[in-house]
Amino acid sequence: MGFAVASFVYAVLTMTGLALVLTRIGWFASLVQIVGGCYLIYLGVMAWFASRPAAAAQQGVVASVGAWRGLRMGAVVNLANPKGITFFIGLYAVAIPTETALWAKIVILGGGFAVELLWYGAVIFLLSSRAARAAFERFGQWIERAIGSVLAAFGLRLIAEKL
């Protein structure tokens, strides 16, 4: 849901023209990218330290993130990704003229949000299958560490691009 909300925010910004303003304020775009990179590094480090041995997972030790925290984390991660706004600027700026009726923009935004929810819902459904859970119980520590390493690397790359 957090990823879909962030995508919706970017879509609204693009359709209202605010994304164009944000892209023209170079220092603000750089600041957002650096802060986003720092957050990705933080998430990567936390994934390394939070990963637990497979034996603990088999004993029923399950970390509960909570709906609000999960929503917030998903939204922040997606909003911190500069590729998100770039995607929507490229898509909507070309495909939807500024003179498009408000009702049509609302329908497009609603459809886009529905597609985001369906996509992320399908991913959640597939990854929560018995086979996927069994694989995670067996290799979870290494999966979390690999994801943490990738997040930290992306964060470092985002920061390096602006320094």
C-alpha cells in the first residue's frame, strides 16, 4: 500500500505540474536524492542487523512490522527513489496534455492506483505462498542480508551522483 500511495503522489504531482517545478529546483531535487540515499543505507544496515538465524525463524520468532509502519516504510522508500518521479514525468507529461479534463485525469489517477495495488498485491500473494515462506525460513538470513546490501549500494550510488 505504501508503494502504491507513493506512486499516486508522484502521479498527482506530475498531473498538476508540480513535478516540473520540483525538477527545475536543482538544489531541492539533490537534497531529496541525498536524503533518500541516506534512508536506503539505513534500511540496508538495519536489514543486516535485523536478520536472524534460520533456527530462530523455525522456533516461531516472527517480527511484526505493523500496518502503519509498513505503509510508512513503503511510501518513504518509493518517494525516496528519484526514478519514480522520472517515470511519471516521462509517462504523463507525454501522454496526457495539460488541457485534459479534470474528470479524465481523476479516472487515469484512479486506474493507475488500482494497477499499483493489483501489482503489489500479486507480489505479496506470491511471496506469501507456502513454498516462498519455506524458502525464506531456510535462506531468510541471507536473503535479508543480500537485500540490505543492495539497498545500501543503491543509497550510496544516489548520494555519489549528487556529490
